[in-house]
Amino acid sequence: MSLLKIDYKSLREIPVKTTPENVREANEGLFRAKMTLPAAAKHCGMTQKEMKLTFFEYLKYNKPDYEIPQDTP
């Protein structure tokens, strides 16, 4: 096989199993803006819509842990 030919049959993504640890890592990555939504969904093995709904639930039950100063415009 030369460098210019690609065997497209072998280009498959291995499915990721959704575990609570993966979901927690993805939610924290989204909350801290260290992950994008597509990357977080792929990390968990979810669709983007499922990840978005899961993240909204995360935001509902986990309040912000930072303070906004009063003199901020």
C-alpha cells in the first residue's frame, strides 16, 4: 500500500462505552470550557443532543463555584 492510497474500510471509530466517569469528565470539561460539545459527546459515546441534555441537567444540579465581582460592568 502506497502513502497516497487509504484503505477506507479500516477507518472506523471504536465505539466508546458510556460510563459515569466519562460523563463526569465530559461535564466538567464543558463547564470549565476545556472541551467542545462534539469532543465531550465523543468522549462519552453519546450523540451531541444527548450530551447537551446531560450538560443542562449537570448545570441544574451543580451551582457555580465562582464569584462575580460587584464592580464588573
